[in-house]
Amino acid sequence: MDGNISFGDGVIDLGEYIAVLATEYKLLNEQNQDVTATANEPYHALNALDRLDLFWERYFNPYLSTGSANGFLVRDDYNIIRNNQKKSALELFCCFT
């Protein structure tokens, strides 16, 4: 270990997580077990997806007051949140391509 954190495309991981939740829900439901916790998780997963979608336009164009839920999204926002600083659109584009 070199002390660095590495991660890949968060949106793919998020999609796989939602698929696993659907499977978990189906299996629990078929066994007549409590599905409350599993049923609440997609809310948080979809909110994360919305956050990535709404964030990118505002960051790419700081003159926009709100983002647009149009599917144009950043792959993840870990570095942006961690650094808590604005970078130029070019730096972000290079980072997330």
C-alpha cells in the first residue's frame, strides 16, 4: 500500500449497487422477510445520482443558478468534495474523462 486512495467510475458502481438492491428486495420479499431497510436504500442511491447530474453543469458554468437533470453528469465528486475548492472547467474535464 502506498497510502493513496484509488477508485474508478462511481456511476457504474452506483448502477451495480441499485441492481443488487433490487435483487435483495426480491429475495427478501419472496421469503416474507422485512424489506423496509432495502426499500429505503434506492432513495439514497438515486439522490446520489441526482447530485452528480445537477452538480456538473453548475461547476462547468458557474453562472448557472441550478443544474439540469439531463444525464450530463460527473463520474464522481469525491475529489471535488474532498478538496473543497473550485477548479477550472478544463481541470475538471481532464480529471473526469
